[in-house]
Amino acid sequence: MTASGFNAQFDEHSTWRREMALRLKLLADWMRDQELLDDGTEERVQRLQEQLRADKVMVAFVAEFSRGKSELINAVFFAGYGRRIMPASAGRTTMCPTELGYDASVPPCLRLLPIETRLQPQALLEWRQVPEKWTRVDLDVNDPQQLAGAMEKVSETRTVTVDEARALGFWHDEAPEDNPPLDDQGNVEVPRWRHALINMAHPLLKQGLVVLDTPGLNAIGAEPELTVSLIPQAQGAVFILAADTGVTKSDLAIWREHIGAMDGGDGAKFVVLNKVDTMWDDLSSPRQIKEQIASQCARTAHTLGIAPDQVIALSAQKGLLAKVRGDQELLEQSGVPAFEQMLADEVLGARQRMLADSVAAMMRKMREDAERVLSVRRRELSDQEQELRSLRGKNQNVIRQMRLRIESEKTEFDRSGASVLAVRSVHMKLLREVFKLLGTSSIKKELAELTTALREPGLKVGLKRTYAKGFDNLRGVVRQVRLLESEIESMLTVSFKQLNADHGFSLQMVPPPDMSRFDVDLSAVERSHMQYLGVGNLMNLARPEFTEKLVRALLARVRSIFETALGEVELWNKSSSAQLDAQLRERRRAFSRRVDAIQRIQDAAGGLDMRIDELREQETQLSALQARMGELMADLRKSAAQIRVQQSTTSEALATAE
């Protein structure tokens, strides 16, 4: 059977990333050998290469229990094993949030975090740094039976008292209708594990796919990081409903509190109406069945407040069965291929466009750097040639005087380094202020009132206003950084103009990083937290252990945003400094070459014409260098275009086949 739309396009996406990373490296290596890249741009290129090689695409599957979520994961990603890998039997299966990914430094294994860690304040991100606290089960990726058997552990449960269940977040006195049933001894069944990490060398996982499986409202509501960090950062969020149950109260709660309110991000959202095979009635015609499914999709869309075409109807179970049996007709009827293609187009297409834009922007920056260096070298060669031509017919005394003049100019140029140091001193002082604003202490200070309010015991009053004030404080920090950037930019612009006028440099001010995108990131985090402030979470917010996790998740997410902003500012600083360093270095070399040329003319008869010929040869070499750079960049663009054409052709072929 041919590869599914998602699998095939993911393979091509990975090929594209590797190809771009390799060609970008070859271009950067060549330009570095020719000394055409400054240090700042070289570091940016290295970061982009690493991103292209190791880029992750996360798809989060979100649903209440028994909606067929694990079965859909099996159908899309693991049908090649010829059996179910993720547990997907009737009733509750995946009991804890489960991440599937690949890390070459870790052997194939399943790591499980005990549910008892919920009683401690550490966030999931912190527990990830303590591997010895996780239970590890080794996996044999070549043995489907062993693999499936190991995966069954994510469905394990344990029995606890009501008090323990309440402490763990599975029992709520104020909402008895949502509590799990009591057994004969008056105890409660809860998941054995809090979180699961699966590391395996599945072809898609090796290429950067990360699958997040979230098991129901209780798990999502009790783990703030899922909503404020993991799910919002996913490139695709798949919300799954069951055709035989429709949109239930708990489904609607998940949608309203955790999925539907997510907007303004880069991820795509999908609503899947699963188990439509329950509507395949032998007593109804195909047209009637199609109309019934369309009607159910329309009702679902109306209930969720979205357009009908945003709801995809399918049968994950029939799709998996069809793939295992090689039944193409049943596969098409299941609707899984259409979902896979949409997943590929919306998730991978957007991701590749983002990476392609980054590559294009980097190529423009590399060309600008190289053109600037080549321009400086050409001007230096032209000045030297003009200087040497002025010596035709002159005696040794005149030549000696010119050498003295060049050495005097070099001494004066070296003396001007003091002004450059003064500019850098002011520059570093302003940068230290930026670093302080974006540091951890600054974050804690601006969020102090909010974190104190969250940690207060009992019901929280006025929390929305406190949240709004805290995030206004953070946006105020971003505004201060923007003002400091403007001050640095103005200072460097004046300094560069002066240096250009005094020394004939071609310094160009690099635009500062755009801080507005960090405002957008902060607003997205604020929205994800606001989802916890509804009536449904009042009791959770009254629990100290829950609010402590919320605080830690908030600080970790904001710290990540500020660290990214800080990295952008550091690279901007390095680019500006490196540009100046490069032109200072070129000028010093030019002085050395001029003195060397005069010395050679003094030492040998006929040296003047020989030196002028050498300069002309160097000018020819610069032209050849520029032409070669253009060829390498054109080759990179052509390679990217060819791969995009291949992907487009594959998508069209799959669409035609459907």
C-alpha cells in the first residue's frame, strides 16, 4: 500500500530540511573561507542550520476518554506495524498524557512519572530534568508485540482512598457528578502514572515528529503545563469527538476552556468527528448515510461555533483495519486519507513556509554582508592602484615620502580606536540594561503581585484583573527594551556615519529585533492562563498544589519567551560589532598591503607596474568571487524550489487518488 499523505509529505519535508541545512552549511563554509561573513551572521547561520536539522513538529491529540484518539494515532502513524501499538480497547485506555518522540542520545524506552508527584510543587518541566524519578521500560522497536505490550502500561491504574484522590486532583466535592465511581470498599480508581515519555526510532519520530496524546478533561485540567505550554506550542491540535455521543458536556468544557479559545498562534486546529462507521447503516443508501454524516458535522460545528468545513468526519478504526489489510476501498471510505492530507497541508505546509522564509532571510543577510566586504575590498584596491599610478616617474625620495605618509595615516587610524572603544563602552552599558530587564529577577518582580495572589489560600477574587496587570507589566518590560533598542540604534547610526565619513567605511546599521512578536507570545500565554479563571476551575484555583504548578508553569513559559528575546538582542549586538570589526580588520590589512607595495617598489626596479598588475588581478579575483557566491546562492534557491515542486506534485497526486 502506498504511504499515507501525512507520512509521504513528512518524508519530503524532512528531506527538504536536510537538503537546506547541508546546502546552507556548504555556502556558509565557503563564505567563511573567503572571509565574507561576520561573526554575528555566522552564528545566526549555525543556529538556522541546527533548526533545520533538528526541527520538531508537534501534533497534539486532545479528547475526552473513549473518543477513539489512540486509535486515530495508530491509524495515522503506526499502521505499518500491522497491529495496534497504542492501547485502544473499549473504555479508558491512555490514562496519562503521553508524548511520543525521538532522542538519539536516549535508548528506545518508555518513561513513566508516578502520579504521586502531583503532590509535590515541581512542574513537569522540572521533573524532566530528574530522570531517576521516572520508571523506565525498555522497548524493542522491531518487535510489535513487545512494543504494544509495553505501551499498555500507560493505561495502568491504582486504587486510592477518596482523600488521596482529592489530593491528587481526581475528586472534587463541589462537582460530585464528575467524580469517578467508588468501589465496594469506598475507594477510587486513578491513573498510576502522571506523564509518559516514549522514545523510539519510528521513521516519522526520527525525522522530528512529536505526538502528544492527552487523556481527558481531568488530566488536562489538573496539569496546567498542558494548556499553558505544550498544547499552545503544538503546530497542530486535533480535537476529537465521537459520532455516537456527539458533543458532550465534558467535550464542550475541553473545547471552551482549552482548545477553542486558542487563537493568534501559529498552530492549526482540527475538529475530528470519529466513529462515523456507527452511522454506516445497511438499511440506508450511501446518499442517506452521507447526508446524515454531513448533518452531524453541521450540528457539531454549530455547537462549537465553527464553520462546518472545519469538522472532518472519519472512522479511525476502519482506517487502521484497511491499512493493515491493504483494503484501499475501505481506506477511502474511512476518511482517514483526507484527514492525513489536511494534516500534511496545514501543519507541514505552514512549518515549511516558515523555515523557507527563514532561509530566504538568511541568504539576504549573507549576501548583504558579503557585498559590503567586497565593496570595501574593491575600494581599497582602487585607492591603492590610484596611489601607485601617482608614483610613475617619481624618484626614490618621493616614494619614501609616500611611505612615511601611509605610515602616518596608519598611526592616526590606530589612534582613532579610542573613539571606537568609547562607543562600545556606551553600547555595552545600554545592553546590560536590556539584559537586566529580560532576566529572571525582572520576571519575578513584574509578576510578584500575580504570583502572590495565586498562592493565597482559598477562593481567588479579582484574579483576572491581577493577571491583566501582571501581563501589562511584562509588556511594559518589552516596551522598555524597545526604547533601549532605539537608543542603541540611534547611537550606533550616528557613530557609523561618523566612521564612514572619517575613514571611508561602508558601515550599515542592522535593524534591531522586532519586539512586537514577543508581545504576541505574551498575549498568547495570557489567553491560555485566562482559560483557568472560569467557574469550572474555581475549586482547582483554591488548591495550593494546583496554583503552585500554575505559577511555576507561568514563570517557565515567560522565562522562555524572554530568553528568546535576549538571544535576539545578543545576536543583533554581535552583528553590529562584527561588522565594525570586519571593516577595521580590512583597513589594517589595506595599510599593510600599501606599505608592502611601496617597499617592493623601493627595492626593485619595475616593481611599480608589476604591483599595479597584481592589483588588477586581485580585482578580477573579487569579480570571480562575487560570481561564485551568486552561483552558490542560486543553487540553494533552485534546490529549495525543486523540492517544493516535488511536494506539490505529491500532494496533487494524492488528492487525485482520493
